[in-house]
Amino acid sequence: MSRNRFQTRRDVCDARWKPPSGRVPVGDCAAGDRWVVVVSTPTRRYGFHLWGSCLLDALNESGVPDADITILFATGAHAGQSIETQRRIVGDAIAGRVRLVDHSSDDPGAVVRVGENAARHTG
């Protein structure tokens, strides 16, 4: 018996996006909303170019078109990235589907307060 339970890319996607017991599936809360997916810069490698399309596909299947999805690169206080660097992080296929934006921490007009967590940190 094979130790690899994943036979296809779809198997990997289904396993990654299957919600834990008692949690709401991505698709049940997605339709009608615009989505921002935050990804890291090249300083942290985690394979978004390999699994990111699974997330986009799950959102699409839930009624969220690519036009309503933005990938935001968490550059923090670092300088913005070239489109080539962005494409290297997410992969050409994903870069061709959705809007790509660098975070701009030094632009007050680009930073929005969205709330406060239990520890009273705002963001």
C-alpha cells in the first residue's frame, strides 16, 4: 500500500481545504464577497505557487470570480517588489488570474484599520 494518500493535485487541494470538524468551509462564506489573500515575500518560502491555485479554485467554485480576488504581498517596511518577483512567488498561472498588490506601510491612505483583537492590538 502506498504511503502517499494523494494521487492527484485535486486530492491535495481537497485535503488542504477540507475544514476541520465544526468549521465552516471556505465556500460557504465566500460568495458575494471580495477577497484579499495575504502572502509573504521571498524571505519566507512556503510554496504558494504550488497550493495557491487550490484556494483560488475553491473560491471560484463558491461563486467568487478572479476579478474579486487580490493577492497582497506582506512586504512590511521593505521596498516594493518587481512584477517578476511577484510572479516568481505566486507562479505565472496565478499571476495571470488575479490582481497583485504590494503592501505599503508608509502610505496612510493605503492602510485601513479593520478592528481590534482580544489583546487590544489594532490592525
